[in-house]
Amino acid sequence: MRILLVEDDLPLAQALQQSLRHEGFVIDHVATGKDAITALAVNVHDMAILDLGLPDMDGLLVLKQLRAKKQATPVIILTARDTIEQRVQGLDFGADDYLVKPFDISELLARLRVIERRLGTADSAIIAISTVKLDSAAHKVFIADQMLNCSKKEYMVLKALMENAGRIQSREQIESRLYEWGEEVMSNAVEVHIHNLRKKLPEKFIQTVRGVGYTINKV
């Protein structure tokens, strides 16, 4: 999943980016409400993590503008405001979830996985297709209960394809799940990852749709 992190506390933002990257998420960061509105207008993010205490405007206004434009991007609010009334207000404005600072990163990750499952095709942290099983909570892949040794990028490519089993994913769609703003991307990066995965996975598990992209059958 590609996530927009809207947080003006730089140390907290850096810590969150590091933790979320480790779990295989792609994180873009902005520190102001104005930049958040601009970024979300492009509509390339699967989710936003939104702080309310931004330097230029209240995060609730960012959320209100997002929903006024009929954008359904899921939003998790992070804030120090912890009264029931403030939580209700955030949810009424269109937030999907609410975390009060300070919070444990494991709780944030669990809530992200809930939304991730809602956005994808899987109804649990486990996606099983044929003999291949991907555990998004443990960040592991198994073939017939034998753990597969794969790199972080290979895992992310496989996850993107398995979550969208039965649907074709273009190279551009896969790249958007792998790379953050400003990160250098080799022109054949996706092809290299697919090639490496094919050597480890069952034959024809990942199929090429020539001129369009890649897909994995549901069964």
C-alpha cells in the first residue's frame, strides 16, 4: 500500500516512515495541510495518516476538503486530542480510524492491515493461492508450508499481485507499490523482480499479459 503521512513533527514522522517501510509499505511524507490537499488531489495514495495539529491548518479541514471532493481515500487520524467529542468529530468528518498520541506502532500496523484487507481481495492477513501462502502480518511467504526466501521488493511485488489475483497489474501500478517520491527507479526494475520471483515460485504462477502487465489467477 502507498500511504501519505501528514505529520509536522519530523522526529515522529521519520520514526513512522522507518517502521512502516520495514513492514513493506510505501510512505510519502508532507508536513502541512496545503501539501496534503495537493498530494491527495493526485489520488495515487491508498491511504492517509493524518495529524490534526498541522502548522498551517487544522487536519480536520484537510479531511473535510478531501471528503467534499468525494475522495474516498481511507484516513487514519493521529492526534493528542483525546476527548470523546473530538474523536466523534473526526469520525463524523469522514475519518476511518482514530489513534491518540502516544500510541504503540503495533496498534497502528494492525489498524493499517484492517484497512488494507478492506481495500484488497483478501479477508484476512493470509492470502493463499494454489500452494503459495502470503502472511502480511508476519511478512512471510510459504510454498507448501516451506518458507520462501525473497527480498523486500520481491515480497512487495508478489503481495501486490496476490492481493489483486484475477486482475491485471500494469508495470506502473506495481511500481507505485514499490517506490516513494524521489526514489530512483530502474526502467526494468519490475521485470527483474518478476524474473527472480518466477525462479522461486511454481511454474506459471505469475503470468505475463503481453503489452499490459502481470497477473495471478485466483485458483
